[in-house]
Amino acid sequence: MIKKRVFSGIQPTGQIHLGNYLGAVKNWVDSQDEYENIFCVVNSHAITTTQNPKELRKNTYELAAMLLACGIDMKKSNLFIQSEIDEHPALSWILDCNVSMGEMNRMTQFKDKSAKNPKNVNAGLFNYPVLMAADILLYQADGVPVGEDQKQHLELTRNIAERFNRDFGECFKIPEPMIFKSGSRVMGLDDPTSKMSKSAKGANHAIFLLDTPDVISRKIKKATTDSQTSIVFDKNREGLYNLLGIYEIFTHKTKEVIEQEFEGKGYGEFKSALAEVIIESLKPIREEYEKLVSEKGYIEKILQAGATQVRPIAKSTYNRAKELIGLV
Ligand code: TYM
């Protein structure tokens, strides 16, 4: 049986946090056997915000090491760096010319990001979702496993593809968003009303995959909760709900079992148990990362092989789009 193809990407804009891991990377790893997998470190997306070139190079390489440490297995998946394949920006341009300003103006992430950083609103940031559409459509992906925050970008991708196929001829597969029920929206520990994000400033906002056990315990202890005492899944108690959701994923226990486990117990006990389970779950990743990150030659070889393998797929789709649109 032919496996369905999934494509997903992640930006090398600093260390990855529990939101990236639970909303995306863990799902990529867990479903590797089920699909034909293509994963991409999207460094061209990263330059939509100001980057130090040296840092960007380092972050790109370190993120690749981290994805391997998380369990991306090169026997089952492909991993490559976006800027290695010239067809991404090339297709993006063709798609840019086939998307309306009205559609682009509705993108909420652009509105959020430009409001947060009004001094650095560049055209690339505005066109970011079109480059993302090009990433996905180039590889004829059946599915795109992402966190909830990418839903609107995937709807745009589908609309762009459907319209292109209708107006110029069959070119792109229409990809399905794969947004998992749990972990798709991990919230900030210091503010459970906003999603956990790399750019948030608070020292206790996010748990990063390379945080030490002490730091993880401290952050969980300080996580915002409420003045009630029971440990139950209640969406209205946002802080606790977020923490319980993290506990649920890492322990694989059901909500009922978790509520029973903490019946009659308070935040102190729950937070210690949560910190413990996060520390234990991240420990093998951290250890593997420490081993891998010093093996620069090995990582570079993997990334080169990844790009070599996917390049023909990208070229074939791009050439077809180019021909359909009349550029050849
Ligand atoms: P990025 O790098 O911001 O995030 C990588 C993945 O992590 C998910 N994520 C979260 N999930 C749950 N809770 C959170 N708090 C949280 N924060 C982030 C994101 O949804 C994402 O799946 N635009 C993409 C990168 C991209 C891409 C693509 C993805 C570029 N091209 C093509 C898929 C397909 C992004 O910003 O990811």
C-alpha cells in the first residue's frame, strides 16, 4: 500500500519549546511509520523577523540536531533545510501573483506579529503564508501536521491550490491539515490566555526542550493557576487546564484517571508530579541532543542527503506550475 505523504516545517528562531514539541514535533515522530514524511527547517521563513546571520546559521543547524534528538529517524523520514531548494521562493512568487491582497489581509498571524513588532513589518512577513503554501504544495503533500495556530495558513494554502488547479490546470494536491486534539495549543505558563511562543519575554513563559531539571521545576512551580484547590479538567480554569493537558500527553493517562490520582490533593503535589514527568520525558532528548550537536559532519551529511532526495519532487512540481502559467 502506498503511504500518504506528510510535509511540515519549523522555524529556526531559537530553542524549541513544549508547544512546538507537543503541537508538532512529537506527532511527527509518533506517526513516522504511518506516512512518507518530509520535514523541513524553514530558515527562509525565519528571516521575516530580524536575525543575526551567524546566529541563524547556528540555530538552523542546532534545530536539525534537535529534531533528530526528538526521534526523527532518517530511515523513515526526510529532513532538509528550506533554503537548499530554490524552488520554494520560485513557486512562492508564482503563487504571490495568484493571491489577492484581500485574502492576505485576513491573516491573523500577520496582524499579531506586526502589532507586536511595528518597527519591523517587512513585505516578507506579509507574504509569509504564501511561502508556506509553496513549501507544502511543492511536495504534493496529502497532510500537514501542525499546531492549531497554523490552521488559517493551511486554509489559505488549500484555497490557493484549488484556484490554481481550476484556472490553469491540475498541478497541486490539496493538502489536509492534521491538527491533533491534544497538544495543538499549549498555552504560556505565565499567561494561560496566550499560546506558548518563542518570542514572549517572560522568564517563566515557556519550557524549552533543553531546560535543566531545576529550571523546569521552577517554571512549573511558578506557573499561573487559580485560588481553587481541586485538580480537575475545567476549561474555565485556564492555567490548570493547560498544565493538566501537558500531564495527560506525557503520562498517556485518561482525564478520569488523572482526576482520581489527584483527588483530595492540591497544586503542590500536582505540580511536583508534572515537573517530574516533564523532566523524565525530556531527559533522553536532552542527552541525545548533547551527543548529536557536536557531530557537525554527520548532521550536515543528513541534511544534504535530505535535500538531494526531495529536490526532484520540488523541481517536477515547479516546472509543471511554470509551464501551466506560461513561463516556459
Ligand atoms: P513555528 O516554527 O512557529 O512552529 C512549529 C510548529 O509548532 C507549532 N506550535 C505550537 N503548537 C501548540 N502549541 C503552541 N503554543 C505552539 N507554538 C507553535 C506550530 O503550529 C508549528 O506546527 N509557519 C510555520 C512553519 C512552516 C510550516 C510550513 C509548517 C513554514 N512552512 C509548511 C507546515 C508546513 C511556523 O511558524 O512554525
